[in-house]
Amino acid sequence: MTPEEIKKFSSEQMTMLIHGAIGLNTVQGIELGFFDWIPLNKPITAQELSGQLGYDITKVERWLRFAVSYGYINRSDGGYTLTTKGSLLREGTPTPDLLGLHHMFSYFTKAIQHSKDAYQKGVGLDSISQGKISRDYIPRVASQLSKSSAEFFKGSGLSTGHTILDLGCGDGSVLREISRTCPGVSATGIDMNIHTIEQGKRKNSEEGLQDQIDLQVGDVTDMTRFPDNAFDWVYAFNVFHFLPIAKREKFIQDMIRISRYGIFFNQVIANNIQTISVDVLLATLFTDFTGFFSETEADELIKKVSALHHTFMPVIQGESRLVVIYTLKNDIPLNRIANFPEADSVKLTSAGIRTAKGLLASSPEAMAALVTNAALLRKLAIKALFP
Ligand SMILES: C[S@@+](CC[C@H](N)C(=O)[O-])C[C@H]1O[C@@H](n2cnc3c(N)ncnc32)[C@H](O)[C@@H]1O
């Protein structure tokens, strides 16, 4: 290594340490209650904060110095107040997923403590924590995903009166969001983790959704009990990464078999330093984590299930790509869709988009390049395909 390379490498390592420390100090602040105790408007002194919470004053002052330099709090003559950035880390803020990170951080710290055990076969962190990790982790990370996916499903054809199945549903937070966004939908969720299913049932009852959402304990790698076309829509979010690799193809084939209209699932692609790092960390944290996809593996899986009408949507969460496969057995030529403008039908047909399913499976960019009213045409295709 040249001196220049050594300098560059050391500086990278230092940056990594600093980022880790900022994350941990932030989580510490959440855990200690600082973000909830420091007011937004009326300043509080370090002495008052230490007295009210019973914490060592020198440590409180040291944390406050970090928080001021990172822009979480302001310092004035009268004491300390939260900045807007700091206020986003309070309980009950509109950024619950950020608070979810706080929990992930504590798991990551545990993973570091126990990594030697976690690398040994059969002695993963899951067993060390008696299953608590999977149990607490899931419900908190899903809320952002729930919102974007519920909207997305609606835009893809889900509507009142349809049935929907969530495979590996966790606590059912995505189903609850769908039920709020699309009230007439009848929803079922399956997960093998009994704790999270129980938690989900409680939340359903609290929101009066117990009749609309049926949560069941079950293994999604065995779907023999479901007949063909058992549900209108079937989806699985962040689940592939927990399924044995040899069972992933069959899993999609079963989803296609039991869905009448279409399936949705995401594939997290590990192709940059962030996703690759998380891939390693999750494998340390969860004994049942089998891994994210490389781009090639992800593409090959779609090819293997020979999905004719599929589309990849942009990111819905992190480095995830959303795959939609339309499974409806019938299709309609564009010129037979009610009110479909003839000029658009001609343009799309000459570009190889000939049917309603073909239109829905085309990328938004390709559609936008061909027609000016892509959103309206999508709506017409959806209306024609899904009653
Ligand atoms: C990362 S969580 C995702 C939860 C939820 N879909 C979401 O997006 O928030 C993965 C879930 O898959 C469940 N899971 C993994 N393998 C499963 C299997 N073979 N059968 C049923 N559930 C499974 C786990 O219990 C866990 O709840």
C-alpha cells in the first residue's frame, strides 16, 4: 500500500466510526428520553434536565454538546431547546420509522456483542434472545412501507369487494393500512411467528378491524391448502430474504397459482455498500435470514417463473424493487377497452403494447414516452380488467 492509500483507508475507517458514533449517540438520546424532555420553545438547563431525570450532570452536559454540534438542539443563555431536526425524534412524531431505527440499533449492538456466537451454526442471536428479536423488530419498521404499498395497490387495480392475502404479514400493519385506504377489501394475513400474529390481532381489535382482517399462524412455504384463484391479490413484502433459496421459485409459482388478478412482492438488491452491510448484519441477527438478492439472481427468479406480464416499480423501501405480476387468466385487446382513444391504441400497438395487461405491465417511462395521458389509460385498463 502506498502512503496515500493508507491515508485514504484510515480516513474511510474514521468516517465509519464517526457515523456509527453519531447513530449510537442519537439512539442514546432517544433511550434516555432527552428528545421528549427538552422543550421546543421554553429553554431547559442541563442542571434541570439532570435533576428531573436523575442523570449524572457531566454526562448530560457531554451529550448536550454532541446534540448541539449535530443540530438536534439549540443553546441559548436560558438553556437548551429542540431544533426541528431534534423534534423529529420525539415519541409520537410523524417519523415512526426513524424510531424503529432506534430499536434496530439496539439489536445491532447486541449482534456485535454476540457475533461470535451468531456465526456458529445453530447458535444464532435469535436463540440467544429467545425469539425476542424477530418479535419486537417487525412491527416497527413497516409503517412507511404500509402507506406507499397501500396506495400502490390501489393504483394497480385493488378495489372495494376484492380479497387480498399477505404472506409473511408480520403484525399485519400493511393490511391495516390497506383496510383504511380501501375499506371494502377483505384481508387475510399469514405469518409463522405466533407472537407477531397475536400482537396484530390486538391492534386489529383496537381499530375495529377484526372482522375485516383475518390473521393466521402458518408456514408460507406450504400453500397446498389454498385452491387455485383463492384470492384476488396476493403479496409478500420483505419475506423472500427469510425463505430458503431453494424454495423461492416455488413460492412465486404458488402465489401466481392462488391469485386471480395479480401478485406483488419486493426484492431487496444487495449491490452497494449499505445493502451489502445490512445483508451481513441481518444474517448475524436472524438465524432464519437467508439473504438479499444480487441483481442477476433477482432477474433470474422472474425469468424462471416465466412471468409474461410483469413490471418492476421504483423503490418502495430502501434498495428494494417492487415486482408486479398480473395473473388474470383473461386479457383484452386495447381496441376493445371501453372509451380507449383509438389514436392511443394505434400508437401503443405499434410499440408492441397490445393488451390491457401489457399496458399495466409497461414501465411508466415507456408509457410516458408514447402517450400524454398514461394515467387515464391505466385507469381504463384497470376498469376493464378488474370488476
Ligand atoms: C421482515 S418481516 C416482514 C413483515 C411484513 N411483511 C412487513 O413488510 O413488515 C419477515 C416476516 O416473514 C415471516 N416469515 C418468514 N418465513 C416464513 C414462513 N416460512 N412462513 C410464514 N412466515 C414467515 C417472519 O416471521 C416475519 O414476520
